[in-house]
Amino acid sequence: MVLLFDRSPGKVTLRYIEQKWNGYANPSVAYEVVRIRRREAREIKGEIIVAAEVYPRSEAWGVDGFTFTDKGTALAKLRQMKFKR
């Protein structure tokens, strides 16, 4: 299940992930709060790369992307990020 609050470039999106690992009775639940970025179309060595929405790079995790195991904490971070642009 993915809850999108605003898909405009640079806006915050809350992503809810429920993962079920083989061999475990209970699923491992994680919540991600991410600032989605828009990558413009471009050409590299004659090949057209289409525009896309992208997740933060690994180096930006902890700044533009966060993972939580508690939904309340994730929603609090979402509210904080929505007002901090």
C-alpha cells in the first residue's frame, strides 16, 4: 500500500511497506517517508533517457528519505517534512 500525499516534484510522499519474509509467522512492517524528486529527460551518448520520479540517493537517506518501524513516528516525520521545503 502506498499513500501519496502530493506527487508534485520535491513534495513529500509517505510509502507504507509490509514485507513478509519466508520462514516468519509475522510480517516485518516498515514505513518510508521520502521526498520524491523529478529527473528531467536527457540524452546520453545518443540515447534518450525519459523523465522520471526518483527516490533519494543512498547518500541522501536521513535527509530526504527515512525508514521507520512505527507508523506514528513516520507520520510525525511526514508532517515535519511537509512544512520544511
